[in-house]
Amino acid sequence: MDWKIEHIVVPVADVDRAEDFYAERAGFNLDVAQAQLRAAGIDCGDVFHFDAGSQTDGPDPGRADYGTFLSFSDPDGNGWLIQEVPSRPS
């Protein structure tokens, strides 16, 4: 999967800690996936999608834009829900 963050504003208590978390640990050189987050020691949930209104494990079977999700929290308690958009060029 090719995960990208296009533009965000994140409230943080400690800029240096946030920079370490996002750039060094999470690898936010704008190409982040579940394996990279876990390899960096970041606790994240499993990849999931919705089927008939219910959350289901695994990626969206049709790989629809905004159909596959991953969630985690940063050190400041900001919750993240990442969505896959496979139709966008890398």
C-alpha cells in the first residue's frame, strides 16, 4: 500500500518529541504503512474496512479509494485514522 499524508496540523506539547515521533519513528517521509509503524515500535491497530456497515479485518477487497483504514495514537494522545487512496499516483 502507498500511504500518504498530504497536509496536517497537529497540536503537540513538545515539538522536538513530536518531530522525533513522526519523522524518526513513524517515518513520515509521507510513505507510511502498518509494518513501518510497528517496526518503529508504534502500537497501531490492524488494517480494516467496512462491509455492510460493520468493521471487518483486512483491506477493502476492491481496494476502493478511502475504503481501507489503519489507526494509531501519537505521544500527545492525538488519534489518527489513516485511509488508503490507491487511485492517486505515487
